[in-house]
Amino acid sequence: MKLFHLFALSALVLSFSGRPAFELKNTIAPTLNDSTVRIEPEKDVIPWEDDKRLVWDDFLCEPRVGTDAVASTSTSLGIAYQLTDGELKYHITCYFNKEKSWGLMKTDYILAHEQGHFDITEVFARRLNEALQNYQFNKRTFKKDIGQIYQAIVSQKEEYQKTYDSETDHSRNRKVQYDWFEKIDGLLAETAPYANYP
């Protein structure tokens, strides 16, 4: 068995005074055993679930001082994969990081905006699953191919997160924000066939 890992963590910091700042960290995914590509979540992360919404108690980081940002959300989109007997198996993760997320102005409206960021990450987890399901396996190039697919999806996700904040003015434009709530719900419905990713 050959074992390969590709896992990246993207943290999105919401700033009401300007552009969102992105922090990209590379880390090693947990070791996979021969029978599964399942990764158990760490205690400081919450996996995305259709019937679970974020609550302010999930935001455990101390609020930053000296900024006019009222909330910060950290999400990650990751993948681990392995090749066993010529068959490619993969596991996708979509997490909210409790220890890196915080809220200062804790209203339901702002919490809904933060949930929107988490939901957008889930949309792109599903798009990653779709891309991998449609991938034509090539034994010689699959590591490079999967890396390129993953990086393309992550780049699209980050651009979409920026657009979300830009168009909603970090939730301050309420009319546009409510339009985005509907848009995100539509994207989740559209990508539902790829929601049960391994």
C-alpha cells in the first residue's frame, strides 16, 4: 500500500474595516490505516453538518483588540488520499476551528453571516468531491493531478469567500446579505448530490 497526504488549513479572518486576511498553513494529516481513509476530527474543530448550526459558544478564541472587526471565522477544507491495490481512496474534511474563531458583537445576524462562511467552505468540499469523482485516474500523474485539483478548488473557495464579504460589506449591507443567504442555500441544494463525500 502507498499512502499519500495532502491537507491544508485555510483560516479566514473577517475584518469590517477592510479586506479579509487569509492565513494558509500546511500540516500533516493523521495516519491512515489499511482499511479506511477516515480521519477523526480534533477536539477543537467542528465538522460541517446539515442539521447543525454554529452557536456563539463554538467561538472560543479571545476577541482581538485594536481592530474594528466584530467576528473572526476559521474554516478548513482538507483531503487525505491513498492508493491501495490500484484503487484511489480519499477522505475530504470541512471543519470550523473553535480555537481560532471569535465573536465580539454576538448577535444572531452576525452569527448567520459567520455560518455563511462555513457553508461556503462546505459547498467547495462538495465541489472537490465532484471533481475527484470525475477524475480519470492516471497512475503516473495522480499525485500531481490531485494536488492541482485541490489547489484549484481552494483558490475558488477563497475567492468566493472574498466576494461574499465584499458584496455584503462584511454583513453591513443587510439587503445584499439576505440575498446571499438565499444564494448559499441554493448552492448547498445544487451540490447536495456530492454531500456524502468520503
